[in-house]
Amino acid sequence: MRPEPGFRVGDCGGEVAERVRQVIDTVGVSRREFARRVVMDPSKLSRSLSGARRFTVAELARIADTADVDAGWLLGSRPEAPAKPSAVRRDRAAAAPRGGRPLQIVRETVRLIAERGFHGVRIADIAEACATSTAAVHYHFPGRDELLEAAVRWCMDEDSARRAARIADAGDTGDASDELRQLIELQTPYTEQRRWQWSVWLDLWAQAARSTAVGRLHVAYHRQWRATVADVLRRGIDQGVFRPTDPDAAALRLTALIHGLATQVLAAAPVTEAGAEAGVGTSPEDMQAALLAYVDVTLSAPAHRS
């Protein structure tokens, strides 16, 4: 079985999985109970420990926080778990934020990257946003590169989870055409969070041309995203709602159009609270209308066109 993509820093020959096994043994509970504590499906935990699947950053962050272990050691970027500095002890003694400190750090990193770009984010900025110390940030994520990669992985996890949930909801009707429209709506940056994530993707694309590690993330994300769209198109062709075509090639064209239009939306100022456009450019409504028109004209079977 081909391993599923996931976050790994220094993971060689299943070292991360071995460290997680050590953590479970130290905690002294069954794997099923440990999976419950870290809010993880037991089957996913089992596959991750066997090497058939890699742990995601969100899962590793919850494991580190729940078991109170050094995330750097868990991810393989530190050979040993260091003693906690006093600043970290004070930070962890305080009320933990929802989801744990590592997830809070990652989420704030995503927000700051979206606002300032990869190179405009400092560890001190992240610590300030989390109301904690730089020592606490370094305790969970040893270096800036690991933290930025974790932030991108978190975006990928969140995006994949939302797509899966939206497709599942649309799947109740059994109509692949509805599923595709749901995916298009989900990719349109209407909300602040979607704008943040699209801003991170734009920075990721720029970094992919210069960094092998980030380039691998870029390839993994787009392979997964195009495969999702191609699967929906393939089902629609079988149902007769889409005209016969190469689903992989059609998915490439459609996702490229989505990315290009999203870039135009982000280049324009968002709509103000009063509802008036703060600037001119492509709006989210323009983007969604253009995508639906493209689907209707180029992909929908004649009997199913609007």
C-alpha cells in the first residue's frame, strides 16, 4: 500500500512512528484509548504506526500536547527531548488554549503568513500573537523552517477535511454535478479564513520555486486536489451529467482556472462591512459565476446545462 502524505521532519525509516509508540508505552494506555485522547480515529493511528500512513501535523501536535512531550523530538528534528526551560514550564502551567498550545501556534502562524508573507514572520511575532514566550514556541517547534512547514501542512489538512465533508454532504443527492459546485463554492475566498489560506498558497507557490522541501508540499497538495476534482468528474461522466472527456485533463484545466481567479480575487480589496467595494477587481461572486459558467459550457452534458 502506498503511504499517505503527511508531515515529517527528519522522519527516516519510521522514526516518527517509533517515537509515537514510545509515547504510548510511556502513557501506559491502550492504543484505542490513546487515539481517543488525541482525537484520532483508531484505524488511522494503527496505519500510521505501521507505516502505511504518515501522521499529519495536527495529529502530531495533539500527541505532543496531550502526552506533554517535546514536539521537536517527536518530529525527529531533535535527537533527545530537552529539559523544559522555566519560561516553558510557566507557559504550560497556564490555561492551555483550545486545541492545545501547538495548534494555537500553528494557527497564528498561518494568520501571520497570510498577512505578512513567509519572510515577514518572526518567532517573536508568533509568540506575541499567542501571548506566550519565544522559548515556548521553540519548545514545540525547534526552528522557523519546521514551524512554517507545519503551518502549510495544517492548511492542507484543514482544506482536505473541509472538501471531504462538503463532498459527503453533497453526496447525499448522488449528483456529481452538485458535488463539483460544492467544491467550487468551497474554494471561493468569501470568508476571512479562506482568504488567509489562499494567501498562504500564493506564498507557497512562490517558495516552491526556491525550496525543495516546500516544493514537495506544493506537489503533494496539488496532486491531492486535482485527484479530488478528477474523481468527481469521473463519477459525473458515469452518471451522464458531464460529457465524456478525460477527467484528469479536465481537472487540470479547472483547478488552474480556480487558482488564477482566486489570485485575482486576493489582489482586489475585500468588501467592506458596509457592503461597498473598497476597490475594483475580481470579486468572489465574479469568480464563482465564471467557474460555474465554465462548468456549464465545457463540462456539463447538453441535457444538464443551465
